[in-house]
Amino acid sequence: MQLSFKEIVDEIVANHHSLLRKELPKISELLDVLSTDCLERESFCEAQQIYIKVRTKIEAHLKDEETLLFPTGVALESGAPLPPCDLNLRERLEEMEKEHDGCGNALTTISGMIATLPQSEHREQVIDKIKFVQEDLRVHVEKENTLVHPLFLKLFGARV
Ligand SMILES: [Fe+2]
Ligand SMILES: [Fe+2]
């Protein structure tokens, strides 16, 4: 049975977006704990700065999906009036696919930088948590790139 756009995005929000909302702040907390172990280490500070940017980017991405892209697709599918939107959704969707790759790659970079720090329990906690988030992100992004985006473009292209 083919799932509707609404069923696909509801599952993504319930499982994958909620996981990110729970786990991204935990990575920030773990990095803060780790920062007390490795003061003045340049690569740590750089990794932490990159993480702050990636987290902000992911949070804005989730918000655009939940408030604009997904509700527009759901409305197109059901024939309901479209929610107000001042973004070019086709362009934003292309940008989102780049962000999918960019955020995954940035997390790999951060993990690699953290791995150069001296071995410690806190270091391992950060690396494990990033790996856990990346594994879910891979499944999440695959669903959006291969199911949500093509279906959205089909619905969006067919609108009158
Ligand atoms: Fe998403
Ligand atoms: Fe996405």
C-alpha cells in the first residue's frame, strides 16, 4: 500500500524530528562537559563552533519543513487551502537536499576533530552520541530525498 504524503511526513516528524530535538541539545551538553577537560585546545574550540552552526542550521531546517514544506504538501494532497508562505518552496527544497548532505558531513568532521583529543570517557560519549544521531539522520534524509521531495514536487507541479 502506498503511503500518503501526510502519512510519510507525520512519521518523519514523530520519529526523526523528535529524535533530533531530543539529541541535539544533549550533544551541546556533552560538548560543554568535554570543554572542561580540554581547555584551550584549538581543535576542540573549532569543533564546538562548527557544532553550534550545524545545530542552528538543522533546527531552522526542521522548522521550515514543519511549518512550510510539509503543511503545503499536505494541503496540496487534500485540496485544502495552502498555508501562507513567502519562500520559493522549489528553491528551498533544493537547498534542503544540500543541507541534508552538508549537515551529515559536518557531523563527520566534528567527530573526527573530537577523536584527535586525548582519550577520555567524555570524549567517547560525544563520539557515540554523534554516531547515534548520524545513523538516524541517514534514514531520515533517505526518506525525505527519495519519498517526500519527489512527491512534493509532483503535488506542487500539479497544482492549479
Ligand atoms: Fe526532516
Ligand atoms: Fe530535511
